[in-house]
Amino acid sequence: HASAMEALRVSSLRYSLDPPSHPVTCASLGGFENASNLRGRYWRLSAAGPLFAASFVAARSHYRQHLTRRSRAKPRHRRLAVAANVQATNTSAGDPHKWLEDVLGEEQLEWVRARNADCLSALGEPQETETYRRLLAILDSKEKIPQAYRIGGKDGQYVYNFWQDDQHVQGIWRKCTLQSYLTPTPEWSTVIDVDALPPPTVGTAKTWVWHGSRLLDDGPRGVTDRALIKLSPGGSDADTMREFDLKSEAWVEGENAGFAMPTPAKSQVQYRTRDELLVGSDFGSDGSCLTDSGYPRVIRSWKRGTPIEEAVTVFEGEQTDVAAYQYAYHDRGFVHELQVRGITFYTAAYKYRRLDDDRLHSMTANEDPTPFLDVPIPNDADFGTFADSALIELRSDWQPPGCNRSFLAGSLLATPLDDVIKNMWVNTTLLFEPTATRSLSSKTDTKDYLILTVLEDVRTSLTFWKYAGSSWELQETSGDAVAVGESVQVQSLDRASDSDNAVWLWRDGFLIPDSLDFANAENCCASPERIKSKPAMFDASGLCVEQHFAESLDGTRVPYFVIRPAEMPMDGSVPTLVRAYGGFEVSLTPAYSAGVGAGWMEAGGVQVVANIRGGGEYGPRWHQGALKEKRHKAFEDLEAVAQDLITRGIASPAKLAVMGGSNGGLLVGNMLCRPVASSLFGAAVCQVPLLDMKVYSRLLAGASWMAEYGNPEIPEEWTFLRRHSAYQMLRHDCLELSEEGAPDVAGGTALSVCAEPGNAEKWTCPQVLFTTSTRDDRVHPGHARKMVASLLQEAVPKGKAPVVHYWENTEGGHGGAADNKQRAHMWALSYRFLEVALNASWA
């Protein structure tokens, strides 16, 4: 249906502390709570990058199965927990801090407890601050707009919502009628109470974290009365699965032979029919069914009433692939089934077979002899369907065979599916073509319409296409973009998006609270009805939003937003916080962030959002401009933004801080070490970061990101990786410690900008706070642990690191927190650090 990278590109990094209320801040945290827009048509939805959002990881996940990744271990056939410990015990003389990679070792956890105590001793207990109380009140607020979706198509009576507040710490899955939802005070009834479940008994996990639901789609003959519920111990990506009956509101078990996978694993699972699942997992718990990246390599057909050990293999990917997938689904009267080899994070090989409803229900996947046929498209293109039409989104320029024109990277094509399989392209319709300033951000499908969300210099507009018979018709609209600093997102009403043409429109902006409209694609959403509005969660009076463009080192224009007091003095005296990400084609679009507002801007701080290369703001070319050996372009872009802020008088180095997490943590790590950046920023917050690029591909899910960063096992690629591997830059370039395994470079060539003559003597690390999670099984906490150990033991004694703090939550997964109290704690701590580091007047 929609773009394969949509879950990423729709700006899954909303960095908002706000509790999830609309599709872009989804509480499902990677479950299928917002499946209406995607419905699992694309393999990359199951292989998200190391995304991090301030309150939720990759919060715009819609139908993403990013929780299906498996950590990489060497030798190949080891489980995650074993791998983490085994790797850490092989301590190298070249890395004295490698022992900290043992995640759950007692000595290592004692080190964590000591660092946490030091941090709280220096900054104070967050729970005792007014900021914490404000943030927790926002997170628990009953005035949030509950993001809801109908289940059951037009005949469905209920909309469902996942909700957390002070009374439901881990959350409840609840429902009400659509009519009730449209009123100011919906009458909800609880379906599943996560707090009431027996607690997990896995490692440091104390609570269950909701990972969403996978619905049964039994086609026109069935009803949507079953769901596969995913729950994670402590917030890790590894989760459990159990089948739930939506009619009786009870777990399916006993004589009904419900499906269940009680052992936490990064599995992918979905219904093929009511009595058959397609499952990818670590069958046998020995790693033999995983790829080198740690994702499922083997897909099996699991029949109801049989043990999973008897599931039959139906598809296998290559050992070197990122992952393998197989899925079948109903689509506007057609039944499609796909097998996908995820070769790298951005490339895939698709095989397709068309089924009919009778065949689907009469034979299991392994019994059906219908052959899968190759889908002849570029391996970096995304593939999906709309009825009998194929949707193809390009990541590189392409001229299809027999077609009289070529199409640009970032274009969206529609071609009859039968023609695609025959490699015939004469009937191709160009649904979207990018320009230098215009890109396709996302798409939403309804019964008859495809709605494109388009970015023009990071301003949103909507385009409507109608599928009539076998042709696509562009609908006439004004095409006007929203105002600077505002945003609009589209969500189908129903989890089965092809049930009707009704949609929800979510509107917000940096200073504009969320609102929800009920609209219809049939009139291009021209007459929306306002259903709900969230009240202001912070005082935005006197604040304004601006968009500026900085000129990067190579002349590229880099957009960024500034949210500031309208009457502030332009003398660099106001504390300013810059947020950026710069990777995986993730766009940072305007969003209402009550947490940033209450914790930072309301007191007088300035917020800056930088749309640097590596993101998706200008489509594939913007992303590819910072891939692999071009990674430094993202860092140069952020340095240009920082310098532009200083030139304009908005900030000064002593008052300027940078914040980023995960891939953004690698960005911040480079800002700490690079000679230009470290002189521009006075402080930094580095969250769940990648930092040691020498070993990242051997830690947890890291191998799946080599298409983004490069492979350190290949000498030529280690050469450019070394230039932005923050851990090596710190120890061997900034601190000039001896290095084992340094790449061979031409004589006189520096290993990084930090190693250029004279830079080490001038370098001093900005004040810094690192945060991570013991339960993060996506980006290894060893990255942050080792960086902090080096700073404390090797930089501080030399007077090179004046302030270094570290906080590691024992729960929370890659999001850093498992519930609202933990989220409020983490963010109150971060803002307290920034207040002190930047000498804020209100501190």
C-alpha cells in the first residue's frame, strides 16, 4: 500500500515528550496500532534503523515490525544474551573499556550504579523538581487526544486505543463506539490491562511494555475477531506473543488452541488465515535460523493446534541478508502473497504470487503449489500494491525496459501488477516526481484513494489520486502547504484501510497543540469536521517560529527551524538547544512537543530543529548525501547550522547545546570530538548512542545498518568509518592514545579531522550527559558506557573533559524508559543538566 520506508520517513523521530496521541506519536511502539496506512506490505517495516524518540522509539511506526530484529552474535549461532557476554569477555589490549560490553555482568552493573549515583549527586534527584512534576503531568494528562482506529471495517462497532496515565502506568488497550469517540467524553471500556498482568521474570525487567497487536484479516468471508498481542519485558525489542479473542475479550487457550510464543524473541509473526501464521523467529534458540544481522532468516507456516516445533519452513533467505519475510494479505478484492529477501537495509529482492480467497483458505503456504515469480524492479526500490496495481517508489534513477522515459529517484510509480510481473512498463503512471525542494514524505491509502503527503522545503501539502477501474486520476485540490512550523498528517479511519474513504486529519505545529479532524478523501478532505483539540500544555505566548537556511561547507543549503521568544535579545545570551538526527531518511517535521515546551522553552530557552543531510526532508538524494563515506556531510551541516545561529546572534558557544539519540547519538559524539563542533557547542546530551563504529556491526542489531554506515570488516570502509567513529576519535585522535587496528592511510593523511596537526592540543570536550538503557537490545549500551569510561579515566585527568555525567536506566529498551515516570525522570534530568551547563538564568 504505502512506501516501504514510510515508517521511517514520516518522521518517526518526533522527539516529542508528549504521550502518543496521534499517528506520528503512536503508543503502539512498533505494534500494528496504526496499520491502516501500511498493513505490512513491505519488508523494511520489519527492519528499522537505530531510531530514537524522546519519549518513544520510532513513534510514527504505523504498521512497522521493527521489533522483529535479532541481535547479531559471533559465532553466528548464539543467542543475544550469550553473545553480549561472550563478546565482552574477549577483552582486547587495544580497548581497555571493552569489558563494559557485558551488559548484565555484576561488576559492570556496579559500575553503572556508581555512575548513576554520581550523576544524581551532581544534578539532584529529578523527582524533586518542578520540571519533573510538569512533565509527568503532561505525560499522564487526561486531556491528550486518544489516537483511535476502527477494527472490523464498516461493520466494526468499536474504535480502539492504547492509553497510559497515572492510573495505568503500563497502559490499557481499550475501546468505545465510534459515536462515543466523536463526543467530548468517550465511554471507554478496558480490553487488556497491562498493569494487571503477572510481571515478567527476564533479567532486569520488572514490567511489561505494550508492543501492539496484529489483527486477523480473514477477507470477505471472515470477521476481525482475533489479534496477536505483543508484550515486551522491560521495553526490550525482544517480545512475547499471545492470541486474543476480541469478541470474548479473553486470551485464546485451552481447547481453542490459541497461538502463543511466551519466550521473548525478536520475532515477526502475522496471520495468513485464521488457522495459519507465518512466523520468523529464532527457532530452536540456537541462532541457526537467523541472518548474520540477527533477523529471522527462516519463515515457517504454523498451523493452529500444533506445536511451533512442527511448523513447516516455507521460505529461507541468505545468511548474509538482513532478513527474510513472507506475508499474504487481502487488498480490495485481490489476495497477494510476497516473499522478500532483505539484502541490505535499502535493497531487497521480491517474489510474488497471486492467490484467490478459496485457495488461501484451502491450502497452507507450504501446500500451495502456485509458484512465486520475480518482481523485476531495482533492488533499492520499494514495492507495494493497491488492488491490482503495483506501487513502486524509487531510490535511484531508473528507466524501465520498453519505457520511453526515465524516472528520478524519489518518484512514485503505479503500474498494473500483471504488467510488472511480465516486465512490461508501457502503462506506467507517474504519481509523484521530486524536485530540488520537493519530496514524497508518506502516503495513506483508503478504499479508492491514495493520499500523498508532500514536503516542500519541510512544509507539508497533500495530493490525492483516485483509482478508478484500472486507471489513476489526479484530483484537483488547492495544493497549498501548511504554514511554516506547522504539520498535517493523514490516518485512515479503519485498521483495514480499504474499508472506506474516511480519514482522520491530525494537525499540529511547534507552537500549535494537536487537533483531530474527521474528513473524507472523496472531496479531498475539503470539508473536515473538527472532532477534538488538545489544550495548550505550555505557555507559548511571546514565542515565534522561523525557518532559516545555513550554508554548509560544500555550499549546500541546510534548512532549520528556530522556536524562540519573539522579543529576545540577539546577543547570544539565551540558552539554545539544537536537535538533529541526520540518518536513515528520517525527516524532522514540525510537531507540538509539550515536554520541550514545558521543560525548556516556557522558561526562556530556544529550540532549534536542524534538517541536516542523511534525513529524508528532500527525499533519497538528501539521505544518500550523507551515506557511508559521505557521513561527514551531516556533521558539516550541523556545524553550519550552529555557526549560523551564532552569526545571527541567536546563540553563542557558551549558551549552545546539541541533543541527539541513537544515530543522532553518533552525530552528538562527533560534535564532542570534531575541532569545529566542539568549539561551537558548550554542552551536549548524547542519548542511546552509536559511538564505536569499529565494533558496531557485531553488537546487537548493528549489522543490519551497514548499508547506512559501512562495514568495518572491509579495510576500505573501515578507513572512512574511522573518520567518524567517535570512540576512536576521542581516544586516539583527541587524547592521542596508541591505537591497534588503525586503517592504512596515505602518508600525511589524518585518520580524522580530530587528528589533523594542532587539533588535539586545542580540543576540550563540551560538558556532556550520556543516557542509555540496560534493556536496549537494539543499540548496545556498551557504546555509551565505553565512551564515558574513556572520558572519565583518560580525558578528565588531562583536564580535557570538565563535566561528564552518565545515566543508565535498567528498563526502557531503546526508548530509554518503560513508563511515564521513567520518561519524566530521564527528561527532567536532561533539562536540569542543560540548565546548569548553559548557566540558564532560570536554573
